[in-house]
Amino acid sequence: MKISFLYLSLSMASCLVLCNCTQTLQDRIDRNPAIYSALSGPQQQAVRQGKLLEGMNKDAVYLSWGRPSGIKEISRDGIDFEKWRYTKHLSVVHQDVHIGFGHGHHHEYYGPYYEYGPTIEHIPYTSAVVEFRNGKVSSWERERR
């Protein structure tokens, strides 16, 4: 069981590093003091709480929620919109069994074999979407967890 826990821990740590999920809200504020100080009082308070307000600009949304996973430009009825999509990953652990004939992972042995162990999948899903009109937040949706 120690191998499974070690494997799971290493996989989760590498996912955090690769996804750049380690940057915190406070890191973004500290690295962008001019953007933060240009916000109104209610917007600064919302950013500190990781929330959004209608009318916020894109910089304020970046400070509050971070960099989006994807950006869509949309035109509807002559009006231009922009949607920012935020993606998270759900880790799913499977116990796999492999049965075969040959070497498998043991090169000194040839014959029937079986191997088993955990496999971890990181399944992406959309956790939030922010819609902008004229560069300002017009709506957003966020999954509760």
C-alpha cells in the first residue's frame, strides 16, 4: 500500500507543478500592486475573497481567479463577447490488472504473467466560465465544491 500512496502523492505533486496551480491569490496581488491599487474599494475586497463583481475588468478577474485555461471570442447579434474558461482536473484512481504471455516488465522471464497496480487519470472539467462585454464582466458561473 505504501507504493500506491507514494505513486499517488508524486502524481498529484507533478500535476500541481505542471498546471501552475501553486500560484495563490496573494501571489497575484503581490506581483501586480498597480493593478490591485487601481481597483475600487468593493472590487479590492472581492478580489481578496476570490470573488467577482459585475463590471470588473479582465485584470481584476485575473487577480481574483488567475489565468484562464482558455479564451473564446464570440459575436452574437452584432455584439462581441469574450468568455474565459477555467479548468480543473479530477484525479481518478483505477486498480489495473494486466495478463499476458511474454516478457511483461520482467525481461529475464518469458511466459505467462500478470501485473497489477494503480493507474491515475487526471480528467479535465470546466469549473468556471466568465463572460465579458466591452472588456467588463457581464456574468459568470462557477461550480461549487
